[in-house]
Amino acid sequence: MIPWKEVENHEDACDKKTIKYHFHTKWRNNNSSIGYFKIIIDLASLKPHFGDTTQIRYSITIVSKNEYKDNNKASDTATVVDIPKNDMNIVDESLEKLKKQLQCPICMEYMIGKIYNCEKGHVLCDTCKLQLTECPSCRASLGESRSFPLESLADEVVLACVFSINGCKFTGKLKLLSPHEKECVHKQKTH
């Protein structure tokens, strides 16, 4: 069997697609959670019904078991899955850890653009790197070594505003999130 990465144009010819989606959920109790889920779509089974599968658009509705039973909001073939509260707490904790990893340990701003690392792997933002010659964490020299995986993650990740606990509904990529959080109208609210 040939690994899929070695097959030329595999993604275009494959009849199965794995798609990763971002979600942001606002629960009835005003708790908020964000995360990702994956769906595997068998495009070959859809072709007879839709023809050009590149033009298919769809949505996913998640309902509680009670809504499903009472209002029949989902089709008979839908599977209703309970997401245990502990699992949602794990997702929330993981996202908080991710947010902290994407903050420069010096200025505490989100690292947008170039992210540099010292020879031992500590990271810092482009702005702080211009002002330093050695790593503030371990005193190792700072060269031009960059953290490309972290840069890629910082460029793609979508996160909720830090003030979502105060009612802010904004979610966005870091380059939009950082300026939003500085001006967020929910910043001053306290509980």
C-alpha cells in the first residue's frame, strides 16, 4: 500500500474527505465553549444524488436528547450524543492553555507574525525580540531562529474573546482578537 501523501493529486481524487471544523457554542446557562470536531464524508455515496460534490453545502444541528425526542428536530438517522460536562471542561482548559502558549511571556500580547525562539526553545514575539539579545527565561542567546509551527498555529487558530465570561460573543483569529480585546465593551464588566 502506498502512503496517501505519495500519491499525486490524492486529495482531488479521493472519495473520502476528513474535514476539521471549529465550533463556538453558547449554552443556555450562558457558558461558552469552543473546540474542534472532525467529520469523514464519503463523497462517492453522495455523487449519484448531487453530481458535483465540490458544490455541496450543509449544516449540522446539535440538539439535546430531550429536544430530539420531543420535537423530532433531527432526522430518524441522526445519532444524538451527550457531551459530558467533564469533557467540555477539558476542552475549555485546553483552550486556555493554548491561549497562554500563544502569548508572549514578556509583553503578554498574543504573538502575531514572526515568533522567535532561543536555542533552548523559549519563544517570544517579534517586537520583544527586537529589544533583546538574550532569552529572558534562560539567558541563552537569541539568534534568528523562528518557531514556524507556532507561527502557523497562531495564524490559523480561532479563539473567543477573553471577556466572553462577561458576555462578549466575539471569536476570531489572533490578529483580530488582540485589537478587539483592547477595545472590548465587555472589558469593564465585573461579576
